[in-house]
Amino acid sequence: MTVIRLYDKPECPFCWKIRLALFEQGLTVEHIDSLAPETRETWQSLTPRKTVPVLVNGDIVIYESNVILEYLNDLSETLLPEDPTQRVTARLINSYSDGVIGAGLREVIFEKRGNAEADRDHKRIEQGIAQFETALDYLSGQLGGKTFFADSYSLPECALTARFGLAEAYGVEIPDRFSNLRSWFERMKSRPSYRATAPQHLLS
Ligand SMILES: N[C@@H](CCC(=O)N[C@@H](CS)C(=O)NCC(=O)O)C(=O)O
């Protein structure tokens, strides 16, 4: 049987959501660390975008995390709900996670990562946190009192678990006023997929 290979980077949120999707689907995968100098040339030759994640399954090479997610769903039909309206909801929240939730967090993480406290641009960090918190309003409204963003565990759970996991690791809290999002994140963290896929150096 062909082994699925994932060119991966531990702290990449796009990679983490793919790791979650694979684990939740029960798929076995060989993880290849794209940061290792000996693998760089290989994975870069596989993608015109020169980004990770890249998934290889036999002859199929897929870059772009959302195309990978759609492909994984095509394999097992477990990452998107059945109902067309629910599928749209799942795709929209996934896209919002990439573009809007990711934008504020990126500022905080890029500024904190590798910079000593004294050397950080605190204004950039504050603005990133404010942007993140503003973006949570919409998410909280979309989730309401539901268990998942759509009617089952789906793309938004993969995408947002990775984003919130990175946020937490870099000291960015979900404010108390978003109690539904906080409970949702606790539920996601209690799933076996969380510890199995989180960047091991960020786990406490
Ligand atoms: N739209 C792409 C974005 C992927 C992306 O930006 N990956 C970053 C890491 S988080 C990357 O590979 N950057 C180049 C590098 O690390 O060398 C996707 O969804 O797959």
C-alpha cells in the first residue's frame, strides 16, 4: 500500500490543520520535516509555490492546504458535512481562519518568535492581538451554542484548532467574553488529535 507523505513544518498553521485532518481520518502518514536541510530541495521541487504543506500520495502531489483538505475529504467523505449549506459554512469558516484569524496572529507570532522580550515591537504585538480579538466576534456569532461550526467535525475544526493552539503557545488568549469559543477550544484540545499533532516543543 502506498504511504502518504506530508512535507510538514511543526509550527506552520496550514500544516497543522492537515495533520489534524489526517489524524481525525485515521490515515497513516509519513511526516517529512521541511526544515531539515536534506529535504528542502526535494519538497521545493514538488511545488511551484515553494510552501508547505505538500502532500504526496503515489503519483499525486498536492500543494495548497485547502486543496489537500478537499482531496482528503474526497478519499473518505469525513471532513465536510453532507448538507450543501453546511458544506458552505465549513468552507467559509476555514477560509476566514486562514485569511482573517491568521492575519492578526501572524503579526504576534512573527514578532515574538526568535526575538528577546526587550527587542520586540510591542506596538505590532498589541495591534496583532487587537486584530485577532476583533476577528473573534464573527466566529463567536457563527458558532453560537453549537458543538461544531457546521453540523459535524469538519474543516473549521482543523483550521481553527491549529490557529488557537498557536495563539495559546504565543500567549494570546481567547477573551472571556467569547465563552463559546473558549469551550469549543477546550473540547478540541481534549480530542486525541490535539496532542498527537501539536508541535511537540509547544506542548506543556
Ligand atoms: N496558501 C498556502 C500557504 C502555505 C504557507 O504559507 N506556508 C508557509 C509556512 S506556514 C511556507 O511554507 N513558507 C515558506 C517556507 O517556510 O519556506 C497553503 O494554504 O498551503
